[in-house]
Amino acid sequence: MAEDLDAWLLANRLGIPDTIAYLRETYPAPTWREHHNFGELADFWLRVHASLREQGGQLQKITEAFREGTLDATTFQRTFVPRFNHFLRHLEGHHQIEDSAYFPKFRALDPRMQTGFDLLENDHQLIHGALLSALEHARLVVAALPRGADSVRSASDDYADSTNRLMALLARHLADEEDLVIPAMLEHGERSVG
């Protein structure tokens, strides 16, 4: 199993193979909402993922505006800090619920799902590490604000690099997770995991 996970590390992945997302062909994404088993849980799952993507994108826009000088330090700090904290709590909470409640239920539905959900749990660990790195760099940006432009520029460049890495990992993970989770709900019904 470790070899399989190493072969599909999140940072290198362009998607998951059909052997892991074995229901993807049967339930292609454009038809999900039309399926009779698409219900509130599947819709909620997709909305949570859309929200995470949107929140991450907002953080990137705020940081870019600050780096370009169109957002002053006071406004940046007042806007950035609460949004970053909310994003952090939202993402961590979502992953904890998946790892403790939902993923075990998916695994129990069909042994073929084991590898896919092992992969997703491994992703959560990698994303958590990238999130901690982004958090540390975000703290360094805030700490650099009173020290002047050169300190702020260096810290914000480092933060931008770390958050761009985090968002790239998260984008890949969310897409791959949807390729596993939503087809499984359509195949087995939401009650089997709800």
C-alpha cells in the first residue's frame, strides 16, 4: 500500500487513475446532479468544496493586492487575518470529519474503495503540512508589517509561495476527492454513508 501511495503523491498527481476512481466513468461529473441518488449530502459536499476553493482564492487575491501595493498594511492585516483563520478552521474541520466519519463508511461499502480513501487521507496529512507552512509564513508577514517595506516584501513573497503551493495541493485533492466520493454516493445512495 505504501508504494501505491508514494506513486500517487499529491504534489505530483495530475488526477487519479480509473483503477482507483473506478466509478468515475459510470458517473461522469456533468451528469451527477441529474442522477436520482444525487441528494442533499452530495450537494452539501460539493458546496463545501466550492467554499474552500473560494476562500483560498480570496486569500490569494488579498495577498496579491497587498504585494502590488493596492492594499495598505492596516487593511491587509484587518482583512487577511480573520479570513485566513476562518479558512484554516474550515479546512481542518472538514478533513477531520471526513477522516473520522465519512471515509470509514465509504471503505466499508466496497473493498475497492480502500486505496482511494487511503490516498485521500494521505493527502490530508500533506495538506495539513502545507497549511502549517502557510500559517507560519502568514505570521511572519504580520510580524514584518511594523519593520518596513523590505521585511514585508520578503515575508509576503515567502507567504505567497507557500500559499500557492497549498492551494495547488488543495485544488488537486478536492477534484480527486469529488471523483471518488460523488460517484460512490450515486452508486450506493447517500444513506449508506450519511
